[in-house]
Amino acid sequence: MKQFYTEHLRDFNIAIITAILIILSITDLLPEIFLIDTALIAALIGGFPIYSSAVRALLFQRKTKIGLLVTIAMIAAISIGEYLAAAEVAFIMIIGELLETYSVRKSAKALEHLLHIVPTEARKVSAIHDSAETIISTNEIKIGDILLVKPGERIPADGSVVAGNTFVDESPLTGESKSVEKCIGESVFGGSLNQSQAIYVQVDKVGEDSLIGRVLQLVKKAQEEKAPIQRIIDRVASWFVPMSVTIAAIVFLVTQDIVRAVTVLIVFCPCGMLLSTPTAVMTAVGRGAQLGILIKGAQALESISKVKTIIFDKTGTLTKGEPEVIDIVVTDSEWNQKRLYEVAASLEGFSEHHIAKAITKAATKNGITWELASEWETVAGIGMEGTVNGVKVFIGNEKVLEHLQEEIPKTAIDTRKIWDDTGHTTIYIVHKDKLVGMIAIDDPIRENALATVRELRKAKIQDIRMATGDNEYVAKRIATRLEIGNVYASLLPGQKLDLVKELQKSGHKVLMVGDGINDAPALMQADVGVAMGKTGTDVAIEAADIALLSDSIDKIPQAIQLSKRTVNTIKTNLWLANGINVLALIAAAYGWIGPVMAAIVHNFGAIIVVLNSLRLYRFHRQKKQDHSIIEQELIIGRT
């Protein structure tokens, strides 16, 4: 609060001076200063920021802002000698603007906190376990640098662990209080706290490309964007200046009472209505950032409350996104497992997909080295293709078998059936148009997946579906365990996009949840796209409207609750602001209240709206979970 006061010292000083002058006028302690009414001086001093802003908008921007209506009302009050009413309008307008600014300042605290958790210095070393470290500014960190991070220190930049293992507190970024274990090869993020052991981190993202950098950019953009309901209010507000002047003129013609006409002008200012949406949206976006829910825009915040259909991708969304190689089978007598690993890793080394990382990790674990393929290309929804040692090689799901020039061996079919029965994903390797090997990948279901699906149904979202590029047998097996009835398997990116379009044509408001490059078109097409922020690809995160920084899908019900609470807050704000204004307008037209009371009533409505919006900072998820769900989650986690 002290910092806020310092930043807005001029406004506070004007408010204090105006308040003192009003008190001196009301109490008659000092009714005049240099023969000028104290209340008039208060109106002139307190109203100066309003007058100047309205005149600048009219002259330089050709816009009739609400400040112009307030200025007209104050000038009218002064012209009939109602100095105290004009002064009170000015004073309460200043207080209202300070409260609005404070709400914006409060919503930006989450962003400032993120900025401050990144250390200003880093320990740079030339190689792993090098005892000679150089202290550099975090602004000097470059991609590829190796940093030493000791216990109790915050990680200076995004990267991957290249030596050591530890537990890391990522709560400032994700909103999750549970510490996360980090081993060699796993990603860490700038600003998270190293809790137990020293680690070496190789930097892969800096500045605006880092997780914190993206959060700051997107949240600021979201807070500046207007929701659809706000655009409507802006258009309506532009009519208020001519309409209010017209109605005030009609009241004067009917009643021949200039005081009533001025009172109408004072109460007609729709300040509360204008504040109803932006203050709620800014507060909700800031609260979402604190909870690890990155909402990119007011449009998404409003749209998610209307969603009735949710489509989940499988890998990395309903599953943990941490697949492991369970088995590897050679289907050609001229090959062995070592050679299969070499070829598979040569192709998958280019990809950021979860399965690709599982294969390269398994190859490294088995002590196998490889050279990256040439002429490589990602085939979305299928796999990779490239040239290894001068030969064209394909790796991916069953669709790569289209490149075969001979039938699949019976042993391979039998192996595939066994892996399907156990829920494993099968990856095929085709070399010289011949199937040479198969890899079994297992990706466990997320512990909270079943509870999330059930919670969404309790939130009256009954239409929950799964769309995946994996084979039908594996997809249905996982969907059954998660009580999801509608399953779409073996889909290419374009087919996921077509699915979303088809549902939208049928009148569905669709929320799509995904994490991969192949999910990006569907995420962008959906009414609301949700990406897994930590394990998700950059393309998916950019395409989505919301990113879950903790990669916990149980944040989706929380985001829906926050959206509905925000929309309800906006509606309450509108009812409060317009209700108070209508009642005050009737009272003013009949002469039941004068300019002074009109000023108090009108600005009281604006202050109430701002305070109501700030209540969103107290938002907490309402979650009910019974023991049967917990038990089933534990079973899923073990199987």
C-alpha cells in the first residue's frame, strides 16, 4: 500500500486537499478563501484531472468519454451555485479512480512476484563439475550455458538438468505446493527453488521465450484485452453523453427546475457500468496466474463458462506425458536391439514429442550413441522419417506400415496384440520398406484424471470425449478406465480439427485440451483451447487460449469455476451500477434528491462495483471428492 501511495502521490494529495476543503465548507470553519467559496475551490482543484482528461480526449482523440459527461454535470452544478455537489462529485470520482487503479495494481502483483523470484545473478561454469565458477548477471545468460545451482538457490533460467538430482519447489510458477523431483534430462524453470542437492543446468530458453517471460507477456495482454460484454458496454457508453443531456433538458422543460436537470446530469454518469467488466477481468486474470492458470484473454475467460463439450487428447494430457520404453522387439534376423535403438534415436533426436524423448532416454540409458538423421521430417500424427546411413527410415504408429512392401510377420502381429492388451503403445521402425523392429511405450494415466472427469460431470459438463492419434484398442482401454464414452482414435491433426468443427456446427461449445504439435489446429479452432504449459509444445501453448502451468488437468474445473464466478461478478456489477443509477435518476427527476445527494449516490455505486470485483482475489476452488474416487485413483496409479 505504501508503494501504491508513493506512485499516485499527486492523486492522493488532490483527494486530501479536496476532502479538507469540503469539510471546511460543510462545517463553516472556513467558508471562503480570498472571498471565494471553499467548496468552489474544492470543485476546481478536485475536478481539474477530470476536466483536462475530457478536453484532451475531445480535442485530440475526437472521443466523447464519460469524463466529458462528468465535466458537463460539474460545470452545470457550479453554474447554479451548487458548489458542494460539484466538489463531492470530483472527490468521489478521484476515490473511485484510485480504487480502480488499486485493483489493477493488485492484479499485477502476481506478475511482479514472478519478476522478483528470478535471481539477478547466476553461477556459470565451463563444464560439468568444473570447480571454477563465474558469477554473471542473469541478463548475460545465453542458450547453451551451463549453470551451477546450489541448494537453497533459485534456478536462474529455463533448461534441463545435465548432472545431479534434486527436489524443486515450482509453486510460484504453477500454484502447486508439492515439490517435484528433478533428475538428469528433466526440465527446470527459471524462478523455481532448488531445495536439496546441487545440480548443473544447461540453458535452453532465456528472456521472453522462458516460461516466466511467456507468462508475463500473455497475462499483460489478457488484462488489456476487452471481453465481448465489455465491447457492448463501450458502445452503449458512447451514447450516454448526448442521451443524458437530452433527458436533462426534457426534465428542465417539464419541471422548469434547473436544479433537477443538473441533478439528472450528475446521476446519469455510468461510471459504475464502465468499471463493471474491466475490474473483474483484470482481477480474475491475476488470480488465475496465482493459481497456475494462464488465461490469455478476456474472450477465453468469458467463453469457458459457456462450454458444454470437452475433448481431451490422450498422451501428455490424460496420461502423465512421461512415457517409458517397456520392451523392444527385433522383427528382422539381420538386426539387433542396439542397432534398433541407434536408428530410432537418430530420427527421434529431432523431436520434442513425449514418445521421442522416451526413446532417446532409453537409448542413452543403455549406453548407445547415435548420429542424427539427415533429410528428416516430422509427419504430424504419424511419426518421423529421415535418412540414416544413406537409407530412408520411418518410425511411428501403424500408419508408417503403409511404406511396407511385404506382409507384417505373424510374430509382430502377436506381439502387438499382447502390448494392446496391456495398454502399451506400439511404435514401428521401417527400414528399406521392411519392418525391422517394434518398441512398446507405456505412459501411465494421471493420478487425478478420473477425479477430474467426474468433477466436470458434477459441473454439468456431461459431454466428455477423447481424441487421440493412438490406436483404437489402447485409446478405448484408457477411456474405459476414465469413464469416457466417446473415443476417436488414430486421428491425424486435420481429423482432430474436423471433429471440433463438426461439433461446433451441431451447436456445441467446445473446449479442447492438448499438448502436442498435432493438437495445435484443434486448439485454435475450439471455442476454448487449453494447453499443458510445462510439458506441452510451444506450438500448442501459442495456439491455446489457456495454459495450465502445473500440467495438472484438475485445474480445468478450477478454471471453469473461476470463469463462472467472474461472469457472475460482472452481472452483479451491472445490476448494482444500473440499479443504483435508475433509482437515483427517478429520484432526481421527481426532485426527491438534490445535486449533493446525487453525487454521493452515483459515486457510491462505482465504488461498490470496484470492491465487488476485488472479491475475486478470495476465489478458491470448491472441490468435493469422496473416498471411492481416491481409492480408484490409487488403483489407476498402480496399474
